[in-house]
Amino acid sequence: MKKVVLLLLSILVSSSFYNCKEKTKNQESITKEVSFTKEGELTLKKAETDSIIATLDIEIADDEYQTQTGLMYRKSMLDNQGMLFIFENEQPRSFYMKNTEFSIDIIYINSDKEIVSIQKNAKPYDPTSLPSEGAAQYVLEVNAGLSDTWELEKGDVVEWNAYN
């Protein structure tokens, strides 16, 4: 009888250990990295010449959850990709880098689709507020340094096509 009780206890303990191990595996899969989803294409143009500076694949953030989350919890983004935030109205905007794991340039764009300001090289995980220098209805996030590489300036123009 003693052997049967010990055997049952051993099965019970090992089965509960197995269940804990399974829960851990399931929890790990919940925290997978968010991957880029192409939802449109964006073109940056020089204001004076209308010449194309760069063309990007974009992911669009246009609801509250997407605009609050942005690029958080992602490890990187390709140089030909960006995230475009679309807001209902034009007003001064401010972004921060909480839970964003890589440096980016934050490009503020007004309702006429002109660049009003650029916050360059925003640092990962920095909770500091990074405000626009004027009213913005759109915000484009790209990898840090690209705005300098492209020689973007205030007044340069942005156009995009979103897929439905």
C-alpha cells in the first residue's frame, strides 16, 4: 500500500511539473516580436524641385491602440520601411520612446502633408517627450539617421497610398 501511495504521489508531482512547464512554453509564444505589415507606400519629395527623395513601404497606425503602441516591442525595422501615424486633426504632437528598442527619427507632418519638424535619433526606451515644432496631423517614424541621409528639411512633402 505504501508503494502505491508513493507511486501516486510521484505521478501527481511530475504531472504538475509538466503542466507548469507547458504554461511557460505557452507564455513565451505570447511575447513574440511584432512583425512589419506592409499597408501602403509613401514617397518623400523635395519641396523646391518635387524630386523624389525616398520611397518607403509603410505600416499605418490609425486607431487608438495602434497609435499608442507604434513601434514598441519590435527589435528593428528595415531602412525601406516606416510607420505612418494618421490622426483625425492637426495639433501639436509629442511622442516618446517607451518600450521602443531601436533608435528612430520622428517626422512631424501637417495637414498639407508638409514636414513641420523632425526629432532625430530618438533614443531607445527614453520616456522623454519629443514634441513637434508646429501642428501636425501625421507622424512618420523611420530608422535613426535616415532623415539626415535623405537631407530632409522642413517644408519637404510626403505622399502616400494606403492599401484597403
